[in-house]
Amino acid sequence: MRLDKYLKVSRLIKRRTVANEACDGGRVQINGKIAKASTDVKVGDIIEIAFGNKNVKVEVLDIQDTTKKEAAADLFKYL
């Protein structure tokens, strides 16, 4: 699954366009490398997102095309 779509489906970022802009701005890393929006996300990847002066680091646990709001938190684990 594309990184921008995963960020939206998992609700780490609210909208896909915002996720796309974060990736283009170099604020998203996968396994320590700056990632483009089109980068494939796999189970076990570590995603780091820089939100201003706060960093969020998560591990991908599951990948689904769609999910309900309550189940979105099961797709990743905060580190």
C-alpha cells in the first residue's frame, strides 16, 4: 500500500492530500530513510512523522484498504 494512503487509512494524518504534502516536504521517514508518498508500506516498517516540534514514531502492525475509526488504532503501535 502507498504511504500516503496508509497514513490516511490508519488516521495518523487526517487527509490524504495532507499526507502527500508531509511526504513531499521530507517530514516522513520509513526505517530511517526519507520516504516519498508512493513508497510501499509493509508490516513491520517503522514510520516517523515530524509534526512541527513533535515527532511520532509508529510500527506498522497491519495493512487494510479501509477501516472503521475504532479499528484504525489496531493498524499501528506507538514506539
